[in-house]
Amino acid sequence: MTEADPALDRRLMALALALAGRGLGSTWPNPAVGCVLVRDGRITGRGRTQPGGRPHAETEALARAGEAAQGATCYVTLEPCAHEGETGPCADALVRAGIARAVIALEDPDPRVAGRGVATLEAAGIAVARGCMEEEARALNAGFLSRIQRGRPLVTLKLASSLDGRIATQTGDSRWITGPLARARGHLLRARHDAVMVGAASAIADDPALTCRLPGMAGWSPVRIVIDGSAPLPAGHALVAGARESATWIVSTEALGQDGRHEAWRQAGVEVVEVAADEAGRPALDAALEALAGRGLTRVLVEGGGRLAASLLRSRLVDRIAWFRAPCAIGGDGVPALAGLGIERATDMARFVRVSSAPLGEDVLDTLVPAA
């Protein structure tokens, strides 16, 4: 099958995108890619990028197709790689397999690829169609694109609050504001991100595990990241004590480590990421995100606390908000979801646009992105 059929191309690319989506949170530093091979109206092979980023989706699909890849059409959500890595370039593998046509959703902006994969295919006489479901592919790999093009991961701020924006009562009690369906969706969000981040004060106060505890998905738990503060995370804290079982990184500054905390954390198996300090002596968040991108992270979920959330918003470093809204009110003496933003005029407010809203039992999950 080599002739173009736009409707069929979209249906098969949608399948490739669905395959790619299953890898979100597990493929970093590589993008989550899906690939489908079709010959004579029959799917002969399919694949997605495997955990850790290897093997690539094309390699998986070709292995399943075998000789049936000859003369097939390849649907792939991102331009096949054209550089040498742990394995050879996927573009070369597709040429050797003898595919007749390639339908590619999105060009890879990685300077090592950036059109070279397409050029390799076309030089071999393979017909290439680009841009099929490009916007969907761009949305799916927004984190990878952010790391390559902006030098930082995609940042999703998760908020779980009452109707009046409170995350706990005046005594600090917060179990449970949202219901079980909302909490389960929160764990799924963790699984679909490379890392989950909290501030040190919240880690000390709430003692969170920051793992994915959905049945059968313990292996999808993200890297746990703590932004260091004036009070060090105790060596006996669960995040430190469990660092050898669940990857734990603490972002700090050289000055904050002078009291010996860095060495104690490293001895426990924590990876300490030293970055520049901000004016208050805390880790500068832009530098922190740049350092995390340098370690391969593409998608970071921020779960608290209010000061960290406010700092990210002030710095315009939030790309998405996942707001779990419970139908209850706590009142002005409760703990706010956000610390002060220092806004004096309404025209200076950070504005967002709701892109989706989903009921979760009695709660609602609103997903928002910054207004243009």
C-alpha cells in the first residue's frame, strides 16, 4: 500500500500516537514515539519507544514485521533518527527493510536529526508525507520539544484544593479534600511524567512518598525531586531513606551544602544537583529546570508547596496546570494553594485558558495552559 489516502493515513497515525502515549513518563531522555507498519491493508508491525528510550519505536515495529516490512507504509509520530547512538539510525533501518512509503507526523527538532531522517528516506527513493496529525504529535511530545527548544522540561503544576483555593485546614489537616477518583488520577499524572517535584518545606511537613501507587504501576514511579531550602531534609526522611529504591534528586546550592547535608544525602543514595542561588539563597528555579533538562528530563510534575508553586508562576515557568477542584469550602484561615504573588494590579495577573474539564466523582479536573 503506497498510494495516499488522507483519511486512512489519519486513522493509522492516530494508532501510532496512541502507542506513543503509552510511553510517556518512561522513555526520557528520548521522546515517546509510536510506529505502525502497514502492507496490503494489513498491519504487519507496530512498536513504541521502550522504557529508558531504547529500542526505538521503528526498531520494535520492524522486528515484529520481519520480511513483511518490504513494500510497507510506515506511520511514525516523529521523524526517524539519523544519528549513531547505541543502535544505528532508524532511518537507515527503514531503508534496509525496504519500506515503500513513510508518513511522518512531526519533524524532529534535535539538531542531530532536523530533517536528516527525511532526507535519508527520500534519497533511497521512499515516498515521504509529512505533517499528518502534526499538532497532536506536537502536543504529545511537548516535553521533549521543550527540552530541545527551550532548554528546560515541560512543567505541570498540580493543585488539589477546595473551591476557595485551600489545600488544608488551619491546623494543616488535608486528608482528604479530594475523593478517590481524583487521587487515582493524580497517581496517573505521576506515572506520565518523568519526575515529580516538591519544595523541602512541603516534603518535611507532609512526608509524601511521591510514587505511583496505582495497582500494577509501581514501576512507573517518577524520579522524586526536592528543591532544597533553609531547613535540610533529614537523613531519616522517607525520601532520603528510600533513595536507593526510588530515584531521589535534591536540587540545592553549593552554599546550602556547607553544613554537610549534601554529603549525608549522597551517602544515602540521593543525587544532589547543585545550581546557582537566587536572591534569597535558594536554588534558582530557572537554573534548576535547566539542570534537570541537562539530565534528560522532559516532563516535570510539581505537587507543592504553595511557595514553590508561586515562585514558578511568578517566573512564568508553568506550562500547564492540573487543578483538582473539590466541592467544598475551607475558609480564609485555611492553607492557600499558592503563596503570595506580589501582584498589585489586576492587569499583572498570570492568566490561563481552560483546555479541558473532566468530572471525577464529585470532583473536577480542570487542565489549563497560559493565555497567549
